[in-house]
Amino acid sequence: MSHDPDISTSTLSAVPRPGVNARAGWLALGLIALALLALIVGAGVGSTGFDTVLQARHDPVAWRIVMDIRLPRTLGAWLAGALLGLSGAVAQGLFRNPLADPYLLGSAAGAALAVALAFAALGGAGMVASGSTATLLQGASPWLARWGLTGAAFVGALVGVLLALVLAQGVQQTLRLLLAGVVVGYVLGAVRDLVQLAYPDVLQAMQGFSLGITGFVGWHGCVMMAAVLAPLVLVAWAMARVLDALSLGEATAASLGMPLAPLRMVLIGVLALGTGTAVAQTGLIGFVGLVAPHLARALARPTHGPLILLSTLVGGLLLMVADIAARLVIAPQELPVGVLTAVFGGIYLLWLMHRHARLSGAM
């Protein structure tokens, strides 16, 4: 595997270069400012246009549209993207693989299977997808509407990660854990396909979840994601030196006296909890967790401490901008936000591969 500094985490050292932390700090402030600007723009983007914001002070209906729909949706997109960006940085540092993403340990497959089973239990119509929107069954109880699908996705994501841990017989060998995650993903994906074949109505209901949807994130979901994000950022920041040491190789990290097994377990917990929370609220949104750490490295080339913070901010901004674009591209209809993140994320990675190949050829 190449060790080009643009795409490899192995170039990160435990000793920061002069000026890197200062640059990362200014970059973080810039990303926060852009996120606040995007939040204002997101409050004005919708089927009724920006005039709704101007009318909100005098029109109760416009006020509800802005405060109860647009603002929590936009903020929820940022929080979900931040969770995925944080999880992506942890995954790439833990596995020492620049192509690792938050869904690597079977969390996505587990969440998708759990949601498919929930739809099947509801008669295959717990949520009817229509384009990029979804409507909960009117007959469902408020508890089920609020916690049923969200809770199922979260539990499914954690179960997927636990199965990978069991299959890998712990966290002692990173490669075995990586392969176990791939196997669990394929197996759970196959089981989900069987569920969808047995209950054909689930196919339509799963469309919104599989493509990623932010339109139904409310204040309750924002509070939940914020409550998870804050401690995870602190824990990941505290574990940054471990990731720096792992980037130099497991033997080097072990020689520094680090208890790798329990530390890996903590990092996997951060990865699983962050991914599960984001997936439970917005469905399967790809490439954000993969691309955010790459962009953070390209902008500042930080060690893992600043990288975790920057990846969190970049991931949040990426998904927030993608959510706004999803509302604008074919307005007044909407695109699934996961489609846009896949397109732009894929284009960026292709450009990164081309740049790496060109630099390698010039050496």
C-alpha cells in the first residue's frame, strides 16, 4: 500500500510540526463559521422558499415551518455528518487504512437488517418512501413512531459490530477484525435481502433508509445526536495519542507500553456508537465518513488530535451542504441526500487516486 501523505494515515507522527496546530485551529474556526452560515441558508431552503423565513416573525405557520422542520433538519444533518466524520477518522486510524469507513464493522448491514425486520413486523408499511420523503403509519403508536425505527437501527448497528468482534475473537488482531466486519456485512446484507423477498412491501419502505434521508430529523433526534457526539469527541481526543502510535505500527505502539487490547475496544466503542446513532437518525449515508478525514488531512496535515476535531467539523459541513443541495437540485422535489454524498464523494476519491498516481509517476 502506498504511503503517499495525501492518502495514508501512516505519515502522521506523534510529534506535531510547527504551525500545524495553529493552522488546524484557524481551520476549525472557519469550518464552524461556514456551518453557521449553512444553517441560516438551510432555514430558508424548502418548497415555500426563503420568504418563509421573512414571514416567520408574523406568521405562525411560517414560524413552525422554520423552527420545527427546516432548522432541526439542517442541524440534524450537521450532527449526523459530524458523527460519521468522527467515526471515519477513528476507523482509518484504528485500522491504519485510508479506505476504512464507519460502516466497516458491519454496523450499516446490521442497522439495515433491523429496520427491514421492523418494517416486516409492521406489515411491511411502517414507513412508505416517496422520493426522498417518508411518512410514518398513522396507525402506529407515538412511541413506535419516535423510537421504533430509530431504536431498531441503533440496536442493529451495535449487534453488527458485536458479531464482528465475536467472529474475530476479540480485538487483538486488526486484520482479523477487519475481515470479520466484511464477512458480517455480507451475511447480514443477505439476510436483509431474504426479508425483503419474503415481505415485498419492505422494498419500498426500505428505499428512503437505504438512500439516506434527513427530512425527518426533529429536535428530539438533534438532542440525541448532540448528547452522543459531545462525549465521543472527548473520548476520541483523549485516545489521539494511541492512534498516533498505531500509525507507526502495532509493534511500535506495544513497545511504548500501551495496552492495545482495551484501548482498541474503547476506539471500537466510539466507532460503533457514533455510527449507530447517525444511521439510526438518517439512514445509510455513504462517503461522508470516508471523505471527511481525507479532506481534513489535505487542509491541515494534522496529528490525530486535531484530525479528530477537523474530521468532525468537515463531516458535519459536508452533510449539511449536501442536505441543502438535495432540496435545491430538483426543487420543489428533493433528492435523497445519500445519492449526492455518493456522487461527490466518489468524484473526490477518483481525483485523489489520479493525483496520487500522477505524483507516483513523477518520482
